[in-house]
Amino acid sequence: MSATQFTALARTSDPHTALRRFLALDAVVTGANGLAYLAASEPLGRFLGVGSGLLLALGVVLAVYGAAVGLLAFRARPAALPVRAVIETNVTWTVLSCVALAVWLSPSAAGAVWTLLQALVVAAFAALQYMALKARQDTSD
């Protein structure tokens, strides 16, 4: 992705603001996903072909994680170490989603598509956050 595309996507040329925006978007999407799993684990479990208990547990994890990422996004200059932890967690989530789909879960067709789409979105967050962190570090040098 070129610098022009990146700044257009972030709607800013300031790497600090770009990083905070990508963290905030991650927090909103992750938190909303977690709350949906918490509020509707039974019907979503039936639709996706996964256990409602799994969705309930994931809902708790995602809601807490989304809140933590949101708190990080509110910092004027999020520290590099927690940002790296968010990026690594997102990469881990992406890999584990694909592994779970291949070896553990037996979801419905909708559940398989949802799992893959969710993994792609989380991978995109990781990539955008990484690029923003790198751009921020490059301007600090």
C-alpha cells in the first residue's frame, strides 16, 4: 500500500492520528462483535452452527479486549509496546480462527464464511495498525 493510499484510508497524514483511528475502529468492531455474541449467543450459535457457550465466552473476551483497545486508542500517543501487543493479538486471532475452522469447528456454511470474513477483517486491522506504527516510528527518527 502506498503512502498516499494509506493516508487516504486513515484520512490523515499524521501517523499518530492514523494509529489512533485504526485502533479505535478495531475497538468498535471488536466490541460490537463481542456484545452481539453476549446478547444473542443462542440464535447466533444456531445460525453459525457453533455452540452458544463458545459464543458467550468469545463475547466476554471480545468485549473486554475491545474496551482495552479503545482505552489505548484514546491515548494521545499510544505506547509502542501495547500497540505491538494488539497487532500480535490480532495476528494470533486470525491464525487461530483459520486453524479452528480447519481442525476443530464444524460450523454451518454461514458460520464458515463468517469465521473467514472475521479473520480477514482482523488481519486487515493488524496490517493497518502495523503500517501506522511503522510510519509513526519512521517520523520519530
